[in-house]
Amino acid sequence: MRVLKIYFSVLAISLMTMFFAPSLKAQVSAKSSIVTEYNGKQYYVHTVQKRQSLNEIAEIYGVSVYEILSENKDLKKTNPKAGTIIRIPYKEIIVEEEPKEMLDEIIEQDSLAFEPEFVPTSFDSERLYKVALMMPLYLEQVDEKFLNEEVSNKQLLAKPFSYLHFYEGFMIAVDSMVSKYDMKIDLKVYDIDQDTNKIVTALNDEWLATADMIVGPFHLKPFERMLNYVKDKDILLVNPMTNREDLVIDNKNMVKVKPSYSYQMHWLEEVIKDKYTDNNIFIFAMDSASMQYTEIMKEIALRNIEEFSYVPNKHIKKVIRKYQDALKNEEIEFDSTKYQSDNITFDVKMINEFPDDTTKLRNQVVVYNYSIDSLNKVMKTASAFRNNLFIVYGDSKVFATEMINKLNILNKDYPVSLIALPDWSKYDRLFNENLMKLNTIIFDDDYTDYDTYAVGKFICKFRDEYGTEPKDIAFHGFNIAWYFLNALINYGDDIAPAIPTFDIPLLNTKYHFEKKSINDGYENSYWNVYQYKDYEKQLLQYE
């Protein structure tokens, strides 16, 4: 007999789903059924909807933006106005039947049905697990007026929708655990935001004292109160949202899911060892406040790079000739016997006389404070003959954009690669083409590969349940519920000491939990590392 008890304002959430999901679903699947023929080719006839972009239209029909523009010469590259009629190339979908053996294999690989591992022999199949989810739902704002408003982008940005996808992803995992493993869950959802009165009310709930696990609250002040609440209780407290590492200090019942920035240093070392041992390395901190990690990064670089790079003279000769030809074309006078690079004056004649030899160049590690030092200082020591790695640390989108633009200008004369820290993935609308040119490496606490079976299945399930596309936070909600509910069913009261060794597949990240001292809580140390290369983002596999 399956048991899933859920206590919370179910009416408000149900009404939000009932009112908004059909409209959202219509936006996702608004594909025209009108097909016409023009100049011997078949086309869909599509009427542009309000606020609909070319990218969205292309995705609906499974074509590229380029194909749409090619068939609609009068259409501007900017997003078309609502009501504009455009032709979309008709593509017939051919479904190939898979052999039965392959279908059986696919079914066995159902990533949302991972079998729990290491199930203890003492596992109590009749146990009722009590789980509290504390998250900001702002249910007091979900009144009749809110529900009756027309669905719009402005409406979807309202506070009650801020974390709704987290809840929905969480609930997909809960439902999966109940239906697949007959897990008995007593789930209580608390609407806790920045209003401290809400957390006070929750802490007075006698049910909470008997919980096996609490996820949240999301905001700092109510979470700090919850830390004090569980300090002397045998309740696992999961923080889903913060990167701050100080919260786990002397809080042994806490588990922090998002990795701290300090753990990036381990992954940075793996990257340098793998890719950049024969580079000049320039470390830039955004300002004095960002300098705390630069000395650590310098130490990492120095112990992993080779002291010298040996560059073939043939390559040096080619680079110098290209430079001199460019000056000739621009009719600029220059000394053809000398060339300046790597803070060295090269004798061009000697390079030309010994083309089969190599030149020994010292690899350097230099630290700069960007608020004081100009990027122009780099040009004196940068190398035109081998790669120059820039490790840039800053938490401002303006700084990130400025650095990317300046490094791309520098990249015209010097080979440049970029490692961007701590978390540039959160900056939308960074120019991807420039990131590609710099072979940029980004550290992210998650990385969603939409080509994997597990992610595809989750998206289909989410669409079926909620009528819209899952945001990143939906994957986050699923991962947390899936991991910790599996841990509960495996280890029960012994869940805390089992966390460091418990490892199951997640949708778009991994959890590697560790603690720095015996009285501290556990925190995830895993950062996903990916690189912009060959016009795609490539995940780099490090352990």
C-alpha cells in the first residue's frame, strides 16, 4: 500500500497549475497545422504570436533560424512583430522502428528508476519517513485576482512563480520514490520566505520535531533559525541554495548541496594539469576584495606548469612572417631583423638560419589586480608563439563582459585561453562566439546535457505534469529529492554518516559530500567544468 501524505496549501498550488499550465502548454506546442506549397516546396504557414522570438519558432518546427530567414527574405533578423505570417520549411518526421532488443535495453536504462544501492538488511519497508520542505511560495499572494489575470511574461515573473519549478521538480522525485519503491513518505510543505513570522510559526509545529529530514528554508535569516533548531536534534537539515561555506562550521546536522567557491581550486588544478602545463599564465582579480584566491591560484599554477616550453623555430618563423606581412600591407615601417615577444627581443636572422631547431621560452605566472593594473601590461610578457592562459576571478557581469571583449582583441595578436571564475554561468547574454574564440572554461554547480536519456525523460515527464519547460531550478529540485530520499530509504537513522560514500546518478551534476572537521556539516565539493569549443559546450570529466 503506497503512502504519500502531503500537508500544505494544496488548493493554491493546484489552482496555479490548473489555470496556468494549459496556457503555457499552448505556448510550447503552438505549431501550425496549415501546410501550403510554394515554388514546388511545402511549408508550414505560421502566424507570429505576441513576444515570440525566431529562436522559439525555430525550436517548435525543428528548423534553424537560418532556414527561416532564407525562406522569408523580407524578414529582419530581429524578432518579427506579432501577427506576421511567415513560411517554415516543412519537414516530415520519419519514425524508425527500433529492434525489440534495443527497446528492451532502453527500458532498462530508465534513469529515473535507479535502483537504490547498498540497501541495509535492516531496512524497514513499513517505515513512514517524515520530510519537511521549506521554500518561498508566497501563497498569500495567490488570490482570486492573481488566478484570473491573463498569463503574461510579467505574470510569470511574480513572486509565487519564483521557486515553483523547484517544488515541481521535487515532487516528480517524490512521486517516483512512492510509485517505484513503495516508499512511505509523510511530506509537509511550509511556505517560508524572508518573513521571520512564518519560520517562528513553523518552529512551533510539534510535527517538525519528529521529522527525519528538512529541506530549506531558502533564505538566510530563516535558515539560521532552523540551524539553531536542529542543533541538538537528530534531524538532517539540507540547504539547497547557498554557496557560503561558513554555514557548515560547527553545524554537524547540516548538509550544503551547492559547492563553495573554495572547492574550485581543486578543479582548477585538475584543469591546469590536463591542458595548460606549457603556458604563460596571467591571473587577474577583479579588485582587491577578489585577491584572496590569487595567491592560491598562483601556487597551483607554479607547481603544475613546466619551467620552459620548447617552441620549434619553424613555428616562430611563421608567426613573425605573418606579423611582418601585415605591417607591409599597412605600409608601416618596422625593423625586420628584430621581433619582440615573451619580454625577449628575437634575432629574426638566427631564427631563419636554424629552422629545425627549437627555442627555449620560460613559462611565467603573473598576478594582477585589474582595478589597479591595466591589461596592456600583459602585452610586454605575453607570448605570440604559445598559448597565454588567463585565469580571471570576478563576480560582476560588467567586469566579465569587459574582460571577454578585451581578451578577444588581445587574441588577434596573441593566442589566448580563458578560465572564468567563480561563477560566470549565471551571467546571461555573454557573447558565446567570443567565449568560443577564447576556448573559455567555466565552473558551474550544474551542467545539463540535453542529449542524455535521463534529462530527456525528465523533461517529458515535466511537460506532461505541468505543461511547460522545466527551468534549471526544476532539475535542482529533482536532484535534491531524488538523492536524499534514496539515502533515507537506504540508511534511515544512519543517513548522516553515510552521506560521504552514498553516490547515485543525478540529472545534471554530482554530489561529493565531505566535511572539514568532525563538528562541521557536510558540503558538496563537486564543480562541473565545461569548455566552449567547436561551437558547443563540452563537459570536461575530472574526479
